[in-house]
Amino acid sequence: VQVVESGGGLVQPGGSLRLSCAASGRIFVDYVMGWYREASGNQRELVADVTAGGTTNYANSVKGRFTISRDNARNTVSLQMNSLKPEDTAVYYCNAHSTPGRLLDYWGQGTQVTVSS
């Protein structure tokens, strides 16, 4: 299984970015797909995820600013990030995992998002 992200970059505070992720290989439709981030010196944290049925879950820090979406037919997940803040600066990782129990857990290589003026 391969998970590949794209779309990171440098953006000014208040700006927007869209991250995209494609999973290929034996990805089952009932996997949860989502985005995590890891800022320098911090632990990796969940940003948002979405089930195959469309149920979404967001970190409190991004609610109202970020939107996750998923295309089950294409095994893709996207993260629209608006009103970006400097504290959103991190490496963002795409994830796909099986449920229950997360026995199969796949990560992308990460993409850098930097919010700075």
C-alpha cells in the first residue's frame, strides 16, 4: 500500500492551502482516512479524519477552518485549510487505517506546511 500526499507549501497567515492524498494498493473501502501533523518538538496529532460513510472528526484547533473530504471510489482524501495561522505550521501526514483496532496502518511521507509572513 502506498500513501502519497501533495499540496504543502508556504502561505501567509490568513491564507489557504489544499492538501491531497491518494492511497493505492489493497485499501479497503471501510478504512478511515485522515490527516495528522507534527510540529517541531511536538508529538504527531490528529488534524481530521473521515470514515467511509462520511463521518468526520476534527481537532478543536482546526474546527471551522479546515474541511476534510473523501472520494471512496478513488481512495483519495483532501484537506482544505483556510484562515491559516502560524501555529498550523507542521509536517502534515496522510493516514489510512483499518478498523476496528487499527491493525493495518499506512502513512504517507509527509508534506511541509509553513504559515509565515
